[in-house]
Amino acid sequence: MIHDNDLLDSVALLALGTLSAGEAKELAAHVSTCDTCRREYAELRETAAIVGYAAELSVDLQASRGRNRPT
Amino acid sequence: MARIRERDVAAFDAIYDDYNRLVHGIALQMLEDAMAAEDVTQTVFLKIWDTPESFVRGNFGAWISRVTRNRALDVLRSRATRAEREIPADVPLDDVLEDTVFARLDGEQVRAALSALPVEQRSAIELGFFGGITHEEIARRTGAPLGTIKTRIRIGLRKLRAMLAPSVQS
């Protein structure tokens, strides 16, 4: 398969998790068998997940929430 | 996590103390509802206690972020008012070993790195992670062509990776 930028852009969406279920499954099947796409996915997957840190609450905000650890 | 597998409560407490601000923050931002965010937080930590083997390897902070996002996506799917719109799916590739390049991060570092991106890249990435919408919906909402949104996300993620892990090439 030719690796144009559009395909690699789609791999970034797979890493971030913004594809529809059907698109994600179809692309995942390709990525599993393609070295170029696997490398792109492996490089972006961790970065996509750590975007979540942008929402990490400050210690002050958390103190107002209280400690609700499951027991 | 090995100690949690041995039912070590102190190890679980330490994980909770280190990551509950992250888990709760993601759930709150995605769901915009304090009670629902609390439920998701409880669910995520119960999953860690009940099935610690579900974390296999890699960056624990990245893993728990994804687990939280996926749980929040489930909640969004279950909301009747959102039924008309497709919620994106996170399909992990278990056979692909992710690169692990980040040391311990915190919210301030990641927010600073996101702020350094061009605003259109930052906003596409944040909407993609927290918005509970597909890239097609991002394009519709922002008025940008679909291909442009996809490119903004990929380029933005590459820059973010380079900023937060300067030892790797962008």
C-alpha cells in the first residue's frame, strides 16, 4: 500500500481514538500488518494518551473534592 | 502493579494518591458532571484493584488516561441525548508495542506543551481527546476540511511528543 500522508494522518486518529468504530477496526487490521503504519502508531499512541494530563486537577481543586478512594 | 496483584492495599493507596487527580480531571472535562465523573473515577480504580493484570506494560499514566477516557466514552454513549451522534471508538492494537518515551509527567507540563502548539492544532487534539466526538464532527464544528483536521492532529501530536520528550525526533 502506498503510504501517502492521508493514510498516516488516519493512523494518528487511530492513536488518538477519534475514528468511528467501523473505521477504527478497518484501519487497525491494516496497521497490524504494515510496518510503516505500525511504526507511526507506536510513536503516537503514548503521546495521544498523555493529552489527558491537560485535565489533571490541581492539588487545591482536588482538596475541595475530598478523598473518595474506593474501599 | 505487581504489588497490587498481591493485594497490597498500601500499593493501591499510592497509585490512587498519584493518579486520582488525573482520572477525575479527565472524567470531569469529558462529562461536565461532577457525580458522573466521580462514578467514573471509582470505576477506574476498582478496575485496577480487581484486574491489575489488565495493565501489561508501558507508560502507566498513558494507560490510565486511556482507560478513563474509554469509560467516559461509555457514559457518553449511554446518554440518550447523545444517541444521534456517533461516539468514537478506541481500538487498541495489542500486538503493537508502543514506544514509551515519557518520564513522569504532570498536568502543568502537558498544558504548557499544548499551549505552545498553533491554536488550531491544539484545539483539534483537545476536542479529539476530550470531546467524545469523531474527527468528522470536529471538522463539522470547526468548519475546517476533514483532511485539514486529520493533518492538524498528526502534526500536533508529533510536535507534542518532541516537546515533552526532547530526546526523540519529531
